[in-house]
Amino acid sequence: MSADSPETPATLERDLSDAIDNAMRTHDGALVTKWVTVVEVIGSDGKPARWTVTNDDSPPWDTLSLLDFAAQTQRAEITAAHVWERSEGTAE
């Protein structure tokens, strides 16, 4: 959980886990072993909060590894797009 959000209800974790498992099984036939999701929500009080939710049995080092992989992938995609734009002469 993120520091600015309340404790994740067990039902939310279970619902997300079921949805992720079903989506992967339907679209890829894959078996999900670990997952992490990061969301920003606007609460009923109108204030934004960020939640990081993981499956129950993921140790923190697995969660950090997944988040690091996601961050590196995003950085690589941004860099590749920038390099492509520069090679096409469209970057400023």
C-alpha cells in the first residue's frame, strides 16, 4: 500500500486477483504467479489517493522487481520514441 492510502480491503485484492487471472487466461492462456497494480483514485471525500495492491503471497522484493521492470520498460519506450522522432526530424 502507498503511504497516502488506507489499508487495502481483502475483497479488493481478491477481486483484482480474479480479474487479472481471468483476463490473462482468456487472452493468453497464461498462469499468473505474481502481480502488482498501481492506481490513483479520487475518494468519496474528493481527495486523490494512490494505491499499490499486490497478490497476498508476493514478498516485497518481488513487488519491487515488478515495479522496477515496469519503470524500465516505460523509460525504454519513451527513449525509443524520442530517438525515433529525432531520426525523423520531428523532435524539437
